[in-house]
Amino acid sequence: MILVVGATGGLGGKIAHCALSAGNDVRILVREGSQYEELLELGAQPAFGDLKDPSSLERACQGIDAVVTTANSAKRGGADSIENVDLLGNASLIDAAAAAGVQHFVFTSVLGANPQSPVAFISAKGKTEDHLRASGMPYTILEPNIFMDVWVNAIVDSPLRARQPVTLIGSGHKKHSFIVERDVASFALGALSNQGAKNKTIAIGGPRPLSWRDIVAVYELFLGYPVVLQELPPGSALPGAPQFMSDMLAFMDTYESPINMTQTASDFKVALTPVETFVRESVARWN
């Protein structure tokens, strides 16, 4: 039995779907009022609880062989803070899983996770990684690079769909190994059957590094017309976006993060999704 935590989110939902499609017994941690009916129809077993409620995590972990978690506070609010969810909540989940005798814990972290980071989200991920390593459970930590589904949709796809310019903070020339969520899901589930993934921290990205300007060029290819680009200096705010996205976009323009995925993709038998496929599928959904 696999417990998926974060199953009502984008990545977690893909992991739960893939696990169910492969014939696995799946339990999903869900909160009252969240949208989980589709997963139940596919055969998932609900466990009602919350990362902020340690006793609910203890119940959810009973009889579980493996935990895969993607849960975070990024799209939440109120009491669902980085401190309460990403740090304390994940620590409680790890403790509950260890106490229940879980045999493999897969944690979706972030590339560059570091307990000493001045960025609270990245610091919390780093501290959670350390807590998991010290738990005594067999684990796999995945450190994915930038999600196309989140960032390319927000920065490029959504403005173009609305016939608006694409706004960048900085030059947009730095290259990063953007990855799609469904490939991250494949790595997360693959870790459960890959003995070589146990007690490892694995950076994952897409098939080739891309700059924001590279991505815009692919959209131009599929759309058949030039995209209007606006450059803003660091410290500027993206129109209509939360401040953390503006800060992260500016930060992305200060470094590059290429990841050579040849061996890792081979080991996990994952065919990485190129940006052209992502853009083609995204544009097809416009109508």
C-alpha cells in the first residue's frame, strides 16, 4: 500500500493516477472539502487528515509500505505556512511513517535545497531532507528543477493565451533544466522499485537546459508569430503574480542549473518530455 500525500495537487495527483493505473493499492491523505472524488473512483482509499495534525498522520501511515509526498504550502494560505506545513508538517509525517514501519519514503524536494538558505521555502526543504536522512527509514529524495507546468504556464503560456506580452525579470538568458510534472511522477514511482535509488538524493530535470528566451522561441514556432517580450529589472513585480514568483524569476536570472539526465533517465527508464511536446500540448488546450 502506497500513501500519497499531496494527491489533490498537480504533481501529487499525477503520482496517484500513475500508481493506481499500475495496479497499486493507494491511500491518499485528504482534507475534508478537498477535491479527491476522481481518485476515489479510480480506487484510491481516503485517509482524512492534515499535515498540521500529527495524530491524523499516525492513522494514515498504519499499514503503509511506502510514502510518496509532494505536499507543500505554496498555493495555500492562512495557517498553512511554510513553518507549519513544509517544516513541521513534513517532520511529523516522517516521524509517523518511521513509527509505523514504512519501508520506503520518497520526498519531493527542490533543486538546491539547503537548511541555510535565506529563502524560507528552500531552507524548509533542506531541513526536511536532513530530518528524513536521520529517521532511519529507507528513503529517496528527489530534487526536481523548475516545473514547466507551473512556471512556463504562469510566465509564458497564460499571458500569450490572453494575448498579452510575456514579461521577464532580467535578461531571460540563463539556462535551466525545466521538467514536466508527469516525468517527476515517473521518477517518484520508479524510485519505489529501483533498489539503486534507496538512500539517495537525486537531482532531476528535463532533456536539455533551456532559457526563458528558448522557451519563448518554441512558442513562436507553434504560434506562427513573434512574441512581444518585456524585460523588467530585478526588484520589479510581475503584473498579477504573487511576490514570491517575482522574486524567484529574478533569482533564476542570476545562475544556471543544467542537469545531465542521460544516466538517471536510463536508470529509471523515463523518456523525458521535451519542451516542444509540452508547448504543443499547452497550445492545443487554448481552444
